[in-house]
Amino acid sequence: MNFRFAVFPFFAFFAFCVNAATRTEQIREKLLSSDRNYVFVAMHRGDWRNFPENSKGAILSSITLGADIVELDVQRTKDGRFILNHDATLDRTTTGKGKVCDLTLEQIKKFKMRDAKGKATDYEILTLEEALELTRGRIIMNIDKFTAYPREILDAVAAVGALKEVLVKSLHNPDDARKFFGPYWKDVEDGTLLYMPVIQFCWKRHKKAAHDLPLWLAKEPRKASMYEICVDSPKHAAAFGKVTEAKGAPRLWVNTMWDNLDAGHGDKRALLDPDANWGWVLDQGATMIQTDYAAELIVWLMRKGRR
């Protein structure tokens, strides 16, 4: 069965017939509600299997497929502009060469983006502002690679009036997060800016994760209503329950792109046996899933009555 086209007719109609601003507001409202049945789907680097990652096509396809969140990566150019690119260099993702930070926006705009197979396309690299024009009112943008220039990136987002349209994350504990965000912490506190602490029981960060998670969950009043928890083995899976069973039942975000983020229940296993893998993630209490196979995940969630 072609999952992409199975899901297209309904969501294509929804995406283009509903008032653009209304859809983002609806996503935000549901995200901040007590509804724990609906599962939010985040597309990792956009629909990169059919378009270049972080490209206009990848973003628009994410919207058409009905994803709630599109995760995009930001890098800073030599002249201080923010562009969408996962890597610090342009070699893999474009026809250009070199570090993003060594080139101006004008220079970078001359290159074309490559698809997942390395083939050059007609797509140009987007600035953060251009990407926000595409996502505004249609889908929430999760800005990754955010922590290198947090205040400057948020300045750019605020300048176009899109603070309510983005989701940002960091690995900080509560006190460090307050300092990290500086003047934008008030926007986290009042709910304008969606913020998610990331707790990683993987990549040798187990000790820090075990220290930071209780700090976040014990913080009164807690300023995080959602948490990204990454675990590399089932022995750390108890961290999921600590979040979902905490006061106020915060949302749980789980990444299923790779097995070392979800205790071995990643996307490729899920394509073969979704109930045993995506189903396992739901059993842990996840109501937000970031995936590389959004079309397939959305169809499966609809069958399960979770969307």
C-alpha cells in the first residue's frame, strides 16, 4: 500500500481549505490541552525522502501530509544570517563546498540543494525568514541546532512575529535554561514560546540525564509542559513513566529515527512491525513522535484511533 497517497487526499484538503493561521492555532491549542489521546507527528528535517532535507519542498510536503511539527536545522552564515542546513558544511547537502560560517548568504544562494541520493535539484537553501513564511499558520516549526545562537535566532523569529509558531529545545537543567534564554525566558514562562527540555539517556549522557530529570520534574511551578526523553536501552525506559506520571502529566516526545533514541524501537523496525515498535512507544505514554516515516506513522495512528 502506498502510505503517502493513502494519507494525501484527507490532509491535502484540510491543509488548503482551512484558514492558514487557524491550523497553527489549533495545533498549539491541542498541544497545550489535556488531550492525551491525539498523537502529534513531527517530521525530521521535513519530508527528506521525497525532497532535499530542510528544503521548501520538504516543508510543503510535511504540511500536505498532515504533520503537526516540522523539524528544521539552522546554521549561521559569515554575514550573520540564518539558513536551513543540517551540517556545518555545505558539501553533503548542496552543490557547494565549505563551512556555512565561512560564506555569505549571497554566496550560498548560488548553490543548489541535493536530495537524499546526492542528486542536485532546483531547490535553493532557505533563510530562516523564508522558512517561516512557509510554515506560518500551517505547521509548528521545531528549530534544531538552536543552542549555538539562541537569542539571535529568537530575535529573528520575533522580528517577523512568529514566536508562537516555533518550538525550541535544549539540554539545560532548569536554572541554566533560565540564564540561557535570558530575556526570552519570560516568553517560556507565559507560554508564548514553546520550550522542551531534552533529557538524553544515551550518547554517554546518562549521568547528566539522571541528575537533570528530577530537577525539572520537581521544579515548582514547572515551566516545561513537554519533555523529549531519549533512551538507548530498555533499562532506562522508566524515565518515560517519570515524565508522564509527574504532576500535570507533561507531554512526552520520543524520537524514532534511530534505535539508540527509543530503546531499540525505531522507524525501520516499525515499518516491519508497527504494533511492536511504534506501539511500544505509545505504551510508554508518548503523545509526540519525531519520525523519518511520517506518512506511514500517520496512517497507522489513524487506524489506532490516535489521530
